[in-house]
Amino acid sequence: MVRFHVLCEYELCDRVQHVGNPHGYNSHLNIEQLYKCLTSLSAMYTEASAAGAPTPNEAEMQGYFFLLQLDTHGKYRANMQQVMLLLAGMRPEVLAAPDMQFALKCLSAVRTGNWVAFFGLVRKARYLQACILHKYFGTMRKRALQVVNETGTRLGRYLLSDLAEQLLVGSSGEGGVTMEELLERAGLAGGVAPASGSQEAALRCREVAYVDADELPSVPHEPVVTAKAAGATRSEICAAGAPGSAEAAAAAAEAAAAAADAVRRRQAEHMKRQMELAAERERAAAAAAEEAEVKARAARERQQREQQRAREQELERVRAEAKRAAEAEAKRAEA
């Protein structure tokens, strides 16, 4: 179900519901169902892990959830506090899995506005991962155009070919959005001129003001994303995950197994250390008890000696008083 909802989010992005198409695809409803599926899966994974059952697809599914946390989707707002809590409670072997590490790199790239890193990760993504990342293409391209235009010098030139390469924008014959459309929507088309010393088009920084458009042209069925499907059918994708990912899945399984082994070794070492510490505490407690017993015995013996001395002193006093009384009685008898 999760893979199906992820696939729909990309496959139906050109049929979105709007005024002219009231029966079109409802992205918000799809995201809502996707969140519910992922939430239920997370609870199931927690129970399965507690019972010792294997969860081979957990990293993949958790990775999809974190990819959805990169930005806001309608009423579903990215909640970094929730992200931090989920990361803190995640098992180390899942956190170390390639799918989760990929999602965290994407999260960092989007949160810092690093469009070069983001689109570099898109190139490495598997098909279903790219289907989710596709939702952020417009946002990241918008940030890129704004930063390039506002931070460059007035004499600076930014080759459109370089910008297109960074933003994964193809030519008009390749499908998807073009640089001309992006620049027109951002109000930067008037800043395009040939680069000095060549006829290649370049963006003159700060030549015109950037227009903060609500949303740059969406990218329905971008070639870079569609190509990752590698001709697999939708049923194959939903059944086995991203097509062409057998080697990646094997590598991920191997990495997860290695991470699990490392976790088990750390747990064994931790248990051994805890047992050693417990033994040390027991020995220390025994030594302390023995020392306390020695001190108590010495105190009892000291108390007994003091009591014996007190009794002897009392006996001497009584004898002395008896002697004095006898002497006094004898003197009275003589008188």
C-alpha cells in the first residue's frame, strides 16, 4: 500500500484536482492515506522488533516517511520535533541502513536550501524515492533562482547550462519544465543575455528583481524520475519496490546485517561490562561488609572491656566502702 501511494503521487501529478477538473487526482487525500499506512507500519515494526521478528523492509518504509518530512504538504506540516523524537527512538540498525541515511541527507539538503546536494541525491535515488523527492523540485528550484540572482555581483554571469545541470532541467524537447519557463515565472527572463566572450546564454545577477512566485511550474513526469522506472510495470514496482534495485537491496540488506552485527557486538560488550561492574560492586560490597563486621566486632570487644573495667571499679569501690565501715564499727566498739 505504501509503495502504491508513493507511486500515485508521481504518476498522477499531471491530473491534479482543480476548478477545471473537479474529479481529478487529490494529492492531499493520497498523502493522508500514505501517512496513515506509514504510522500503522511503524507501530507494527515496533511490536515485531519487540517479539524478535525480522523486519527487512523497515528502513525502506521509514525512509519514505522521513522523505515526506522534508517540507509541508497541504495541512500536513513538517514537524522537526517529531522527526527528532522518531530518530531518538529508532533502532541503530534501522538508522544505519542506506535508505534511512539517504533520507536524512535529503532532509539536510532541503532544510539548508542546498539545491546542488538535493539534486545530486535525486540522481542517486531509486524510483520510489525519486517519486517523493519530485514533490520538492519546484521549491528547490525556486530557492536556487532566488539565491543565484540575489547573491551574485551585478557584473556576475551564471551560465544557464550550468544552472540547468544543477537543477536537473532539460531542454524543451526532453519533456518536463525548461529553464525558460522557470526564469519567466520567477521574473528573471529579462536578465538573460549572452555570456561575455561566447554566445551561450547566462543569467545576469541582480539585473532584474526576483519575483517570489507562490510556486514555480510543477514538473509532471520529469525525465530524470521517469527513467528510474526502467520499464517496470506498476504492479512490479508495488510488489518489489524500486525497479532495478536488486543490487541496492542486497547491499542494503548486507549493510543492515553488518549494522545489526555491530549492534549485537556492542550489546554483548555492554552486557559483559555491566556484569564486570556488577561483580566489582559485589566484591566491593563484600569487602565493605567484612570491614564493617571487623569494626563492629572491635567495637563490641571494646565495649565489653569497658563494661568489665566498670564492674571491677564498682567492686573495688564497694570493698573499700565495706572496709571503711568495718574500721569505723571497730573503733566505736573499742570506745
